[in-house]
Amino acid sequence: MKSFFIGNLEVKLPVIQGGMGVGVSLSGLASAVANEGGIGVISCAGLGLIYHKSPGDYLSKCISGLKEEIQKAREKSKGIIGVNIMVALTNYADMVKTSIAEKVDVIFAGAGLPFDLPSFLTDDSKTKLVPIVSSSRAAKIICDKWKNNYGYLPDAIVVEGPKAGGHLGFKVNQLDDEQYSLEHLIPEVVSITDMYKDEKNIPVIAAGGISSGKDILRFIEMGASGVQMGTIFVTTNECDASETFKNVFVKATQEDIKIIQSPVGMPGRAINGEFIQSVENGNETPKSCPFHCIKTCDYTKSPYCIVQCLYQAARGNMKKGYAFTGINVHLSQKISSVKEVISNLKAEFLNAALEKARV
């Protein structure tokens, strides 16, 4: 596997660990991936719940929690640390400002289009800005808006296809349509970034349903510089979620995957279970909302509280939550170390490259 650059940052292993909230990818997982040469990513979602004992209101706890997670990751790793910030978060601006102030290496921004992301940079900022998109159209719009409004182009672009876990930037009827597949999207977005190559090198990162070294080789041959992987890192010792949560992935089959409608207003891919059945029966309607964590969420119309549900699941209380997952969760056979996962990916990549050379 070849290294690539995001700005002046050399990513020695072309693997970005996807941000997973609430409390699934924090400093533990992020630092472990960074130590192997990839980019470790802290999820900003729901940090106020994780740091509920900190002083202040929910939004203040989110800020202090993010600072602490970045600092912990820095203590454990000299590698590249990123944060994943959902544009749909009410405290999106606070999370971006805090990340830049803490000198995090990379901000990955998705679940909405981060049109104003460069506006938060200060003169001495070194943080790289990477939007997450689900179409070549979105990639082009972001490049042009950033360039025209801020004189800035993305430092990389993550292209997330319909096989990803969590919130999906597609309509339900597009999820199985070849036209929207990652294989279709990557060459399209590479051709968009090529339009700006005289001004800036913008690497494209493939994401969604990537689960092997063979997959990594395939997308790099399509023009991607690297890949983003989430589900494969859930079943690691270093993942910040509970053992109960991890074992849900180990036991899951393809038949357990369900496309749900999230209160965020987007479809999501999750592992079916008791809580989802309870939601469908209308039993999880929130009575109040102390968080107002999602801009578009109206708790009086929401079927359940997503931040509470994801937080409870990560803690192991599966009666009160569910796990988001990528399409290949059935490949999660056991809990192992991040080092072992990366080692297997490297071996699979090498074997796939040798196999291709023989043909």
C-alpha cells in the first residue's frame, strides 16, 4: 500500500478509520489506528452525554469532552488524528472551532454539505478540511463554493457510497441502483478533482462497504488515494464501545441488516433488534428534549431520540438503542486488535496485487 498526502500530511497507510458515534470511535480507537500509520478519527456526536459529569449544559460538555478526547489521543499517538463532525449537529460550529483551536490534524465533515467550513480557519490554522459527499455534483458544488467564497479548495474529499453504515446521503430507492454505486462515483469525483489539479492536489477517499485489502486495491486502481473503513474497526479491542456492542457485530448476519429512517431526516443502515421493533410499534416517542443536538430534529414529531439511542447502544444497553453498520457486518467474525486488522488488510492487499500481476 502506498502512502498519500493530505496537504503536507503524509498518510503512510491509506486507511482512514471512519468516525462512529455515539462513543464508538473516541481517543482509544483513533490513537490505535493512527499508531499504525492510518488516520484515526474521533466522532463528535453526543460527546455531552459521554461527558455528562462535566460542568455546564449539554453543549458545554460537548466542547470540554472534545478537548479531552483530542488531548487523550495526542498522548497515545504521534500519528494523524482527525475528527468527524456532522453538519446536521446544532453545535457544528462549536465542534469545528474547538477542533481547530486544539490543532486537530483533519476535520471530516458530512451529514450535510459543509459550505462554510473554511470560514472557521484562522491565520495560523494547520487543520486540513475534508468534506464527505455522496455525489460528484456535491463535490463540484463544494469545490466551487469554497474557492469562490474563501479562496480555498478541499484538502481531500471522502466519497461515501450507499453500502456505508450510519446515515446515508441517498434516497432508499437509490441504495441498490448501480448508478449510485461507489464504483460509479469514484471515477466521477476523481474527474472533478482533476479539474483543479493545477491549483491543488485533492485526493479522493473511497468509503462505504469496504472490508478487505482486495477492496482497497480495487478502489485505488479506480483513482482513489485511500479508503475510509468503519465497521471493520468496531470489533477491535481498542474500539471505545462496550464488549456487548462489539459482540452484536460478531453475531450479526446479512439478514440482520435493516434500512431505517433516522430522526436526522436521512435513511440509515443498522443492525435490527429489540429497540428498532419497539420504535416501529411507536413505543419510543420522546417526552422532552434536553439536548436539541440535531438542527432538523423536532422531538414532538420524532419517533425516538437518536443521540440517546446510539449512546445507550454503545454502552451495551441494546434494549434502548441500535448499532449502525456497513453492509458487510457478517464478515465480523471475532474481536481482535487494530494491529491485527491492519496486518490482515496489508496481506490481503498484497495477495490481490500479486494475483492481478499473474493474470
